[in-house]
Amino acid sequence: MQDIEELMDSVLASVTYPCSQPPGYADEDTYLTWNETYCGSLTKASNVGTRIRHLVQIHGWSHLADSSHRAALKEAVQAVMDTGHRVIHWGPDDYEEDTGIHHIACTCEIVQVNVEEE
């Protein structure tokens, strides 16, 4: 079975912004991070391959006041949808006054289909 890091690397391969698990590329003006919030099996039927459901939050961050954090998240959302997965919700769009960072996040459902049991 592909581990979550490999899976997310393949889902987000088309994104042009730096992207990784936290703390990410915090030195960059704009970057993305992601974290898994849930992982579980969708089926145990004997005639259906196991499907693993991952809920993943993707975060767009920017030190710039030009909405680039939104552009980064939009690329990530498009990549998720283009690879056949689902975006459940996104927002709110925040500005963190203490750090001076703009931030927006989304939650995605990433499903691995026909995963063999190990």
C-alpha cells in the first residue's frame, strides 16, 4: 500500500507552490502544508477490494498581502479534484496578526481504491 506521503506527493504533483507536511517551507513567501486528520477502511466486504479513506487538511500560507495563499490553495484544490478525489470544505480565510501570515485551509477526502491488506 502506498503510504500517505507518497499518496499526497502524487495528488499534489501538479502544484507549483512548495508543499510538504508542517512546518513546510516557512521561509518562502507562499507555500502549502498538509496533514492527515483521519484514516480508516471504507469496506470489509469479501467481494470488494479494501478502500482506505484519508481526510487531509491542506493549508495555504503567505507572508504577502496579495492573495497568493488563495492562489496556492486553489491549485491544490484543483489537483485534488483532477486526481479524482473530493474537497469537502474550505475556509475561513484568516490573517494571523501575531505572525503576519495569511492562511486558508481545506479538508479533502483522498480514497485509495483496491488496497490489499498487509
